[in-house]
Amino acid sequence: MDISIVGLGYVGAVCSAALANEGHNVIGVDIDDTKVELINRGKTPIIEKDLDKLIEKNVKDGRLKASTDLKSAVKKTQITFIAVGTPSRENGSIDLRYIKEVSKEIGLSLKDKNEFHVIAMRSTVLPGTGKEVVIPIVEQYSGKKVGVDFGYASNSEFLRESTAIWDFYHPPKTVIGASDEKTADILEELYSFIDTKESPLFKTEIETSEMVKYADNSWHATKVTFGNEIGLICSKLKIDSHKVMDIFCADRKLNISSYYLKPGFAFGGSCLPKDVRAITYKAKEIDENTPLLNSLMQSNEYQIKRVFNSYIKPLKKRKIGILKISFKPGTDDLRESPMLELAEMLIGKGYSVAIYDDTVVKAKNDASAKSLLEGELSHINERLSDDLQNVIANSEVLIIGNKEDRFKGLYKKYKDKIVIDVAAVEDIISQDNYFRIV
């Protein structure tokens, strides 16, 4: 394929050399004459392992060259990758000036071009940038229509400095968020040299692809900060933090895994809230600052308040049915259950609350559960039922608290009810009478 790559910084230089090395004809474009001259002489504009060899080889073989003429490069190629900078402004917002300038130039370049052209965003941009910024600018200046005359894709890179060439050929994943199927297929073909068993390929929506990179980098930043804060506590307590985290990282079932990483409702139960409070109290006791760990309980409490303020309160309906109140499916454990806290909030605000939880009702025969429900939680006990149909019939709003298959499709079966799903039972986000909170 004939490919143009706009921006010969870190990402652009690596992608230009690697794609040329795969046999494609690549034109790297930059406004910096020095970068352009270096590449045309077979030299690398940045220091990165093995990049100098790839550039030298592919310039010599005639597959890679550089230019300052963006319009000419776009007209001579089938795919244009955007790899320009997206720096932060002083207030933390993203500066899209280079993205906008390049989009305008690409649009003008496509004005007189008849062939279908793919524009792929390699720069890191926030969700909505493709549809709300880039595509409208390209359409405005080209007079052409996305999905018809040109395609657009969000195609983030996952390159680490010092291992970028290896990462290009062995990415953790390849994500293509495309405007149309044709564009997605063209990019899938372009990346056919990557082993999808090792590096899965995802074809998805533009906004989803844009968000993935921010989820990735926010998670990486969280991991670094978490490790550092655990290290701070260990240091004050004269514990070897590296031994602690070596053992922590050896747990591939829960710690280093996808477990607990699916969006849902607040955490609860007998362990997490208690232990987070304990370790943050200990940090305070030894005069150590742990902002990330300190934020966990505050964030957890916000999840509960958000369901009430954003989903229940605006409905102006007073009859609420809660479907399962234990903190976890398949248990009767009410200790620090977020659903219990939500129920108590609703009761306190004067809502009529009915609670279905057959597991908890069954556990009432147990001495400890019986004592708790008839004592401290008597206000919950009097609203508790194992009759699902009765709770549904007497409710205007149903809140699904546990992820159980039997709660799937309730919004279809009971169209006169509003269903609020805090357990992500359904694969959809929302319908007329259904809302998934995350």
C-alpha cells in the first residue's frame, strides 16, 4: 500500500520505518526541515533501539522518504496516518491545534482526489474528537462525505520508549475504531503481519477506540501510584516493599488479571471496606500521605449517591423494588453491602421500598442472620420478600442489584416499569425504560 504519515516525532518515525519495512511505500511528512532531511539521508530523527537500522535500510531500498508537502503526500497515497502532538494546555485540557491544522490540509488535499482515502488517527485524542472535530473539518474542506468518499479510523498506538520497534510488531492489542466497514477492512489487511493469537484485533466504534488509550494510560498511572503508596507504607514500617509486591504480582488469579476491572456498582462485603479503612488509617498514624488509597472509600460512596441523584431522583417515582440486596450474587452477606446502603438511603428519604432477595430470606433461619434482621436491620426485614412477582407488581422502578441471568429482559417484559441496572446484567447501555449505570 501507499501510506503517508503526518508527524515524524516518536510515533510517526517508528510507524513510518516499520510499515516501510513491511513492504509498503511510505511518505513521512513533517513541517520540521531537519527531521525530513535526516530521514531522506537514512538517519533517525530520534534515539530508539533498531530504528536507525530500519530507516537506513528502507530509505536505501526506496520504500521510505520524507517531505514537508502534505498535500502531495496525501494525493499519492491511499492511507494517511495522523501522528502529530496533542499537548496539554495549562488547565489540563488537550490542545488540538495541530490536529485541526492537519485535518484542514488533508481535507483540501482530498478535494480533487477521486479515490477512496483512509484517514487513521494514531495521535492520542479524547472520545468525540474524530466525529466532532476531525471528520467535520475534513468534510468541510474536501466537500466529501465520510464513509462514502473517505474513511476515518481511531487507531491508537501502544508503543513504549526503548522497545517501540518490538512493540510495533508485538502490540498488546490492535484497536480499529472505524467510520465504516471498508475502512476497518483496509486497516485490518494492513496489520495482517501481526499474530492475532498473541495480539488480538478489535474492530469497534470510533469513540470506544479513542477511550481505550485513556483507559490504558490511566490504569498504568494508577498502577505506578498504587505501587508507590504501598512502598511508602512499607518503608515507614521497615518492610521490604519489593518483596511485598513480588508476592502481590505472583497472584495472577485476582491481582494481575481482569478480575474486578469490569465497571459496576460500589464494592462492599466484609473485607474491602474494612481493610481499605485500616491501611489508610495506618498510613495516617505513621504520618505518610497516600492520596490514591485515601480516595478509594470516597469514590465508593460516590457510586452509591450517584445512582440516587442521577437515576432515581429525577424519575419522580416513589415505589422502588430492589432485586437482591446482598453485596454479591449467591451470598446472603449484607455486611457493608452497597445495595443495603442504597435501600437505607431511599427509606430515609421517604420512598416506598420493597426488597426481593430469596437467598437472604432463606438465611433468616440462621441465628446470626435472624438476629441482625430482626434487630439492627428490622427496617430492612419488614420490606424483605422472596416473592419476586409481588415485588415487581408493586414497584414503579426496579433496581437490579446482583448479576443473575433471571433478571435479563425485565425491561422488555415489564414495559411499564423503569429498570435501573447496577449489576450490568444487559449488554446494552440504555433503552426507553432501561438504564445501565455504567
